[in-house]
Amino acid sequence: MSTDPNLPAGSSTSPSVNGSSPEAIEADIERQREELADTVSALQERLDVKTRAKDKAAELKDRATTDTGKPRPEVAAIAAAAIVGVVGLVVWRLRRR
């Protein structure tokens, strides 16, 4: 084992650092880069509000319509009931005055 006068005492120019070979260190760096890339991609997906909103709107549309594109009967019934309820509430409030 040779020593380099420019390195601190106890350091050497051997091919291992902390018991790891240069190949192992490079493999670890590559693994960490891949993990970082995955993390950045996940964060980008979470922060892309416009795309998430479009995806959610498409999902809700698919759930509210049949394969032919017509509204599902149960959704139409719920919407009609809600409208009747709101109109009834407004009429009731106006008559109480």
C-alpha cells in the first residue's frame, strides 16, 4: 500500500474507500440517481394540477355516463331530485317571509 504525501495521515491511494471498491461506489451512485429520478418524476406528477384535473374530470364523466355517452339514469334522477329540493327550499323560504 503506497501513501500520497498530499493525503491526510492514515489515508491511502488504495482502490477501496470505507471498504467499498470503486465499482461498488459507482453502482451505489447509479442506484441513488435512479431513485432520485423516480422521486422527481413522482413530484412532477403530483404538482401537475392541470393534468390531474383533466384526468379527474374524465374519470367523473366516465362514471356519470353510459358507454353511448348518455347520462346514467341514477345520476339523472339524483340531479333532478337535487333541483326539486333546491326549488322547494327557495319556495318555502319565500313563503315564510
